[in-house]
Amino acid sequence: MAEPLSDIGLTGLAVMGQNLALNIADHGFRVSVHNRTTATMEKFVAENPSTPGGLAGYAGLKDFVASLKRPRKIIIMVKAGAPTDAVIDQLVPLLEPGDIIIDGGNSNWNDTIRRERDLKAKGIRFIGSGVSGGEEGARFGPSLMPGGEYEAYKEIEPIWTAIAAKVDAATGKPLTGAKPGQPVQGGVPCCTYIGPNGAGHYVKMCHNGIEYGDMQLICEAYWILTHVLGMTAPQCSEVFAEWNRGVLDSFLIEITADILQQKDPYTGGYLVDCILDTAGQKGTGKWTSVNALDMGVPANTIAESVFARFMSAIKEERVAASKVLQGPAAAKFDGDRKQFLEAIHDALYSSKICSYAQGFQLMREAQKEYNWTLKFGEIAMIWRGGCIIRARFLQKIKEAFDRDANLPNLLLDPYFKSEIDRCQTNWRRVVAEAALRGVPVPAFSSALAYYDGYRSERLPANLLQGQRDFFGAHTFERTDRPRGKFFHIDWPEPSRPIIEV
Ligand code: NBP
């Protein structure tokens, strides 16, 4: 008897592809799978003989494509960049108009815009879908951020919403307990149509930028706990575990508490104290920061988080500099420890609000740039589960955009405004204490500078414009004249006449 046709195909069976294929099959969909290296596909299929939907392995792309129901839906889960283009080029001659290619990799949104346009000209529909949550998310429920033609998304929507992470409708908390072959039942899927062409991959990139910010902010809180309050790793672990019961409740705080109490199998000490302090990055945080610079959006906390990784990476240089450069003498902390602990909590929380405000501002600007209409409340909603930044906090962001879909900045929402009002004295105290003690907190301080900058009616850019006009005749606008009217001083002229441009 002929094999049944599959609901969907997936090519690229590394860690993400395998887990995503199993997730899809767990929801009763039959999945055809393919990998450039056939042995990987054969091993994967042999190891998973009885999934609810079934896996069918194909060595050749022609047979793989022929095994799919029409319109064919093919997920590409290969290394982002040239490999994705290579796979698309191999697939296109085998497809028919109306078929759908879905790129689930971490592709740059500009590539997605280009691919969607080029494929549309050939009659092939293209979805660029952010897939968040790493290996675990792919296996038991990622946060999914699909972008492309809406009608094409509707074709994959039943599969996409089935495999996405689910959260409780009332609390927004992720539904847990999925096991192989037994996905969670019910709940609200962490998946929504994001917008045309590259919108899904763009939003995924912003998610990653925000993730960089969250991680760096947590690291700075840990550094203050250890370097101002002198806490040990397990003591810090208890603090984070406690914080995880309040407004900071999130996956990243939870794993931080766990990591900090992990013993080191080699030394018997704590693992975190044995991990070399140099961090890498794969690019999406950098893309977010570069894009913020390109679009002129102040996303300084996210960018500082990327720079902090770069600073960590120049370990040898830092070691050499530490022997030469002086900071303040480290006095023992003699303040109220309980109060200062609360202050660190509030500094972390306020900085986090600013980091998210920047991420959402970036997306606001991008929608103008790329002619998208992004639904920010829905974006916050689908990040509540299945991704690294999942947090109770996202429910509050969703509520803020429910109150005002056109909110210009999260800081202006009444809830977040009152939270910052409540926390800002503590936040300032922590940043000041860190500065006085020479403890580097680039993301905490840049978030505070962002807050103070954003709430400033006037900034010293008046002088800056004067300087620009002095050396480059760049002209300036005046406080007492309408916007758009430009002036210039003829600086070299002794009488320095003012010229209306
Ligand atoms: P990798 O990014 O490590 O890519 C490995 C896969 O790409 C293998 O299947 C490999 O085939 C295939 N491949 C390569 Br490399 N070059 C190819 C080519 N020219 N033609 C065909 N296939 C090619 O896999 P991953 O870590 O599973 O990630 C997959 C995608 O998901 C990436 O875009 C990644 O950025 C994204 N992502 C990853 C994570 C994560 O936590 N890892 C999270 C979210 C998103 P082979 O077996 O023959 O070498």
C-alpha cells in the first residue's frame, strides 16, 4: 500500500529541527523529514519509530517533496544565512505555485524580506517564522513568530498553534508537564501572525535583543550582591529564588537561582565561581543594536548588554589592565543589608522595564520603516511562554497595550509609571553605590540614563547643535521659532551675524 502523504515536511535535522519535528508529530501531524547528511535522518527516524503522527524519512529532496500534501508546506531548519538560500534553491525547482516554504531558523529579517519577494515572483509562498525557546521550546512548545503573506500563514496556522507553547488564559503562566507523545492540553497558544515578509524574524530578533538585556541585568544584580554585599553563590541563589516569587518571576531568574546553587564536580566549590567570565554572542543581540543605530532609536540598554559581552571577551587585556588601573578602595558595606537587597531588586526591575521599553520602541519604529502593523499586546502575549524571556511581567505589558494599543512608550503606561515611581529612589541608590565602589553596572546605569533622558524636557543637545553649527555649518532650530525653520551663525565673521536658512 502506498505511504500516506505527510501534512508537512522538515529539512535540517540538527538539534532544533529534530525537536520541532517530534513536537509536530506529537500533535498528530505526519511529518516528512530530510537532512543533507542522510545518516542523521536515518538515525533520527530509527530512534523515533512510533510518534502519534508519524515520521517519514527521505534521503532525496525529490522524494521528500513528493511525499507532501498540497499545497506543500516545508520547514527549513538549517544554519541561517547561505545554507538557507542553498536549500531554498534546491527546493524551488521541485515545487509548484502556491506551495509554502517556512524558514524557522534565526534568519536576518532583511534576508527574509528578500527571499519572500524573490519566491513570490516564482509563485512560491514564504513564511519567515521566529522559533524561540531553544531545544526545549522546539520539543514541547516554542513561542512562534510567523511573518509572511497572511493567507500562507492561515495554511500553517493549525500546525503552528498546535505546536506552540501554551499559557493559562487567566494567569498567563506557561502550562507545563508536556512529555514525549503527551503534549499539554488546552491553554492559549504562544503564536500569532506577526505581519508581512520579514516581520516575524524582525520580532524574533527584538526578542533576542531583549533577552540579552535581561541576562546582563541579572548578571549585574548578581555582581552587586557579591561585590557590594559580599554574598556567596548559594546566598545569591536564595535571593534570586525569593525574587522569583514576585514581580521578577521569570524563566531567567529561575534558572539563575538554580545555576548559582550548582556545585562544581571538580573542586567541590560552586560551579559559577569556576566558569570563565568571557561570554560569546551569536549575532541577534548585535543585529538589534545595529538596527537601533540605523533607525535612530535609543536602545542603549540592549546595546550595552552586547558591549558588556564584548568587554567580557577581552579577558587577557582586562587581566593586564587590572594590575595597572586603580578604582576606589573597597570599604565593607555598612548600610542596612535588607534595605539594600530590596534596592537591588528594585534597580533590576526598573532597568528591566526600560530595556523592554526600548525593545518595543524599536519595533514601533520598524513598523514605520517596513510598513508593518505590529500588534504589541499580542507580541507580549506570545512571549509569555515557550521562550527565554517568558515572565509574569509580560502579562503586564500585554495589559498596557490593551489599555492603549498606540502607547508611545511603556514608561508612559500608568502601571509601569507607578512601578518606576515606587522603585526609582532605590534604583538610583544602587547605581550610585556601584559607581562609588567601582563595580561595573553598564546596563543598570544605561537604563537609568535612558529613563532620565526620556523624561527630560530639555537635554544638552542645544549646545551640541551649537558645536555642529560652529565647525560644520550644520544649522540649528530655535526654541522661540517654529520647528523646521533653520538658522546659522556666521562664526568666522567678527560680528557673528545670524542667518535664516
Ligand atoms: P545549526 O544552525 O547548527 O545547523 C545545522 C543544520 O544545518 C544541519 O541539519 C546541517 O546539515 C544543515 N546545513 C548546513 Br550547516 N549547511 C547546509 C547546506 N548548505 N545545505 C543543507 N543543509 C545544511 O542547527 P540548529 O542549532 O538546530 O539551528 C537551526 C536553526 O534554528 C538555525 O537557524 C538557528 O539559528 C535556529 N535556532 C537555533 C536555536 C538553538 O537553540 N540552537 C534556537 C532558536 C533558533 P548536516 O547535518 O548535513 O550538516
